[in-house]
Amino acid sequence: MFGRKCFLGSGIDITEKKIAEENLKICNNELEDKVEERTAELKQANEKLVKAEVQVRTFASHLNQVLED
């Protein structure tokens, strides 16, 4: 104005937003770790079930053979 340069600005404190974003990132990482851990547990449990099913089917087959004889 009147031959001088004038600057106008405003500032907003984004500290709370940055803290919330960091907390969200931490929570997401923890959740991803828990999902990976639980997935591994479920995979292991499923493998045990498959083995048990094979054993039961084998036993049932042998039992049927014995009963038929």
C-alpha cells in the first residue's frame, strides 16, 4: 500500500492434528501386527484340523474294512 509491500498471512496450530495422525499410524501398525499374528495362528490351527481329518478318515476306512470282514 502506498508504495510499500504488504504481506498478509494467517497461521493455524496443527499440533493436535499431527499428534492424532501419529497415533492413528501407531494404531494401524499395531492392528496390522495383530492381523498377521492371528492369521498365522489360524493357518496353524487349520493345518492341525486337516491332519486330524485325515487321521479320522483313515481310521474310519480301516474300521469299515474290519467290520466288512
